[in-house]
Amino acid sequence: ALRKLGFSEVTGIDMSESGLNDAKNRIKKAKIDGVKFVKGNVLKLPFDDEKFDFVWSSGVLHHTTNMQQGMDELLRVLKKGGFGYQYLIENPGGIFWDSIELLRILLKNIPFDFAQHVYAMAGVSPYDTFYILDHAMVPINIRSTPAEVENLLKKSGACNIRRLKRGTDFDRVEKIYQKEPY
């Protein structure tokens, strides 16, 4: 998406080979060039200080053992005057996130591959399967209030912080505002 928006060069990072392979396959299938992938951990990014003009982290830090350390790392690699985007699970997050927490209890001892297979047999798309199982089957799933997120950002040195309150295509709250049927 960032390449399609005009970024000349994009670097993606994941700590798992399967995540990197999935990303590489998607880029290849979409015939997008100018994207490279690096294996690494957000808690200790393998990049020099002030390497990037823009840093995007969507749905990562809430699965880590130390959100502050991850935020520090993201801001460390961001150039002074650069921009960043951070998406984290909100607390309270409504019935959706409460349901995810119940699923986490129910699926705790179920192998991930088996759950994926069951979802595939039920006809659930790979995207929706990932979206649900990513939260329901991870060992860490932290929900943060807007004030807690702002505090993390400020402690890491972020400034000009702006919170997006609605409008993404996957935002269930936006769908309520738009009066979309369930």
C-alpha cells in the first residue's frame, strides 16, 4: 500500500519466516517492486538511528512483552521531522474485543494450524481467518486506553500526536456511524 501511495522504497519487518514468506508472496502476486523484507524484532530493530522518513506499525506492539521498548525502537529509527502511524487495540474495545478475550480462553490449547484448517473448511477467507486468529491465538494481547498510548508515545519522544478516531474501512465503530447492517 505504501508503494502504491508513492513511497519510493519500503522495508517490511517480521520476526517469523512464515510472515516474511506471506508478505513476499503477496508483493510478488501484486507485481509491486521497491519493497524489501527483513527478519527482526520490533523490540530491537536491525536498523540505524533515524533511518526512515515514515514508520508504520499496525497491530504489533500489543503482542509484545514490552510496548514501551517497542515504541522507543520505532521512534529511534524514525528521522527527526518524520511521521509515524501506530495502531493498537483499544481498551475498552467493545463486544468485539471482549469476545476475542473469550476466544483466547477457549482456543488456548488448540494448535494454530488446526484452527486455520477448521476456518478454511468453514469457508472463512484467509484474511478473515488471520484477522480473528491473530488476536485469539497469540500469547500476548494487550488493550490500551488512548491516554496510555499517548503516554507511551510521549515517553519515546513523539510530538504532534494526533489520534484518528474513525474512518478506516475495517473499523467497526465507523460501520456503526455509517449505519451499515450487521
